[in-house]
Amino acid sequence: MPIWIPVTVALSLLVIALSFLGIALGILLTLRSIRGEVVPVLKLIRREGEGVAETTKRIRESVDDGRERLEERLGDLDALYEVLYEEMKETGLEAGVMMRRLRRPGGWWGRMRRIIG
């Protein structure tokens, strides 16, 4: 193998390593120069994120409270419906009994109708 091949490979690797070193140095210098601008932005983003999280928590608690009140009122409404249903059923039965009594000719209504005429 000719001597120039390993020398060329070594020089190529040295150039590649120096290139990566230059890239890393450039990135570090860029980060250092924009650090003063990025830190306030990151703090703002963090503060806004915390605000959104707090607002979401308050909304969730409000929705949970509203759901609990709604469940209570639906329970009350169900109880009221049951009472009204029983009352209407009893009233309907009583009205049916009264109508039956009124239709009988031997009852007092039949006598009144005969008297009136």
C-alpha cells in the first residue's frame, strides 16, 4: 500500500474532527449570545403555562360542583315526579269512582236529574 493513502485518510479525519469542533464551538457561542434573550421568553412561557393550568383547574372544579348540584336537583325532581304521579293516580281513580257514581240511576245525581227534569 502506498504511503500517501494512510496520510490522506489521517488528514481527512483531522479535517472532519476540526469541522465538528468548529460546529460545536459555533453552537456554544450562538447559545451564549442568545441566552439573555431566551431566558425571559422561557420564563414567560412557564408563567403562561402555569396560568393556563390554574385556569383549567378552576374550570374543572366549577364543572364538578355544577354536576353535583345538577345531580342533587335531578334527585329532587325525581322525588317530586313520584309524588305528583301518585297524587294524579289517586285523583284519577277518585274521579273515575265519582263518574261511576254519577252515572248510576239510583244515585243522588240520578235523582237530582229526574227532579230537575
